[in-house]
Amino acid sequence: MVKLATLRKGSTAVAAQLAAARSARNRATRAAHIEAAEERASARRYKRARAREDRERAMNKGIRVTVAEHERPRTKGRAPHKLFYRLGGKAIRSQLLTGGATSGTRSVHFAQTARGFGSKTGRRWRNGEGERAAQYITREEALEGGEAGWWSTIAQDRRELVAFHRASEALEQHDRANANVYVTEIIALPASATARQRRRMIRRYCRYFDKRGLPYTVAMHKPDPQGDVRNFHVHIVYSLRPATRLGPYDWRFAVSKVSDVNTPEGIATRRKLVVDAINATLRASGSKQRYTHLSNRARGLGRIDIQDSQTRCRVIHRHPC
């Protein structure tokens, strides 16, 4: 009990008691805030985990597509040269990685183009474009090493490859009106390497697609007889929708696409991965040649343009540094 007169004069005991109560209240408030924040963070983590699980379940369930015998394409084993196509209405460009020197650092050429129903750059989408692209890049006369120069995760021969692209295009027509159908990449490869080393470079690089379950086709191209003898390059055609080959003419497609591939960050990542794959192979072979993901423009270097009239591919000779 405290008398009024004592309170008016001031009581250190009462002040201390009130201060202790304030401190306890503040501690309880802070603890409640922390607990609430942890609950919200836990809820967010739970929500993200559920969303991830839902995506994984959806992708694992997927959409199974089969092609009956009477629906299978009757294409020939060799693709005619008339299937030449231009990406986005522009000539396919391949930039040489090699010059006279066998050492030093050079810029890698990496070109990526996404094509879909909403494509308008250069030209609009054309039905069957994906299968024509696959047929063109796998034409036998262009392959380095013949049939060993191409491989695919979703087809064992060209007929099945065409069937896959028909199935993929038909599936994408059920998605957005501007759905992406396929992506193509062109990467110049060092002429100083052997054919086996170039294939090893690309197999190392394609681990990126393997990890994401993306279906792809690789075609290693040799220089055109009428063009520059150093113009070794590779074409890769793939889809952003994961797919698994279950058997001949039988695939399971994911219901969701991988969203981080066709982005500036994704493209920059793959450009660096290409350089890592090339340099790792060259290092293992004892070569002193090295490549960088930086462009020649970023490095302050020039270039010389050479036109290949036979394939209509513009070849660009990079100056050695």
C-alpha cells in the first residue's frame, strides 16, 4: 500500500514496479511478433512446398501421347536440302571460333531463337515448322561423322523425330495462343579440336537439358564444301516442356513448362555453360586454347564477315586476340 502523499513526492519503488511491467509487456509483444513472423514464414514455406509438390506431381503425371502406326510419318531417311529454313526470317549465322593461333582466349558464338505461335520477328509462325527444323539440321550431307553426328533424347530415327514434333505442336495448340513450340541454338565449335572432342563438348553442355528433362535433338555440322573450312558448329533444337520417351512413338509430356530457360538470365547461364564445356574438353586434351562467354564487342575486338553462298549461312571470322 502506498499513500497519496508518497506518490506525489515520488516513489522509486513504484517507478521500478511500473518499469518492470512495461518491460515484461514489451518482451511479450516482441515475442508475439516473432512468433507471428515465424508462423507466416512457415506458412509461406509450406505453401511453396505444396506448390512445388503439386508441380512435380503434375509433371510426373503428365500427358501421354502415342502415334499409331497409320499416323506415323512416311519421311525418307535423308532430309532434302529444300528444307532449308531461316530463323525469324534471317539467315542462320554461325561465327567461327578459330583463327591462325592455337592459344589465347576467344569469344564463343552462341545464338538462341525461340519460335512459337505468336512469333512475328522476321516472319510469322508456320505450321510444321518444328519438324522441318529438325529434318533440316539432321540431313545426312551436313552432319560431321555421318549418322554419328546427330542424336536425340526423344527419337531413334528421323521418322520418329518428325512424329515427336507433330505431337509437340499439336499439344501446344491446347495451351496459350502464343505458346512457344521449340527453341533452337547454334554454337560455333573450335576447328582445332577433333570430331570426338567436339561431340564431347556438346554432350557435356547438354547435361543442362538432361537435368531439366527437356527433350532435345543435336546435330553436329561440318563446314560446307563451298564455305570456310573452319566452320564447325552444332544445332540444338529443344522444347521448354519436359518430355520423356516411354517407347517408340510414345511420349509423356509435362503439363507445365520450365520457365527459367528462355529468359535473359537463362540464356546467359547457357552461354557460360557452353564455354565451360568447351574449355574443359580442351584442357583435358592438352590444348592451350581457351574461350570466354564475353562477346568480342565487350572485349573491344572487331570481326570479318564472310558469306557462305552454298548454305546461305553468314559466317563471321573472329579476330584472334
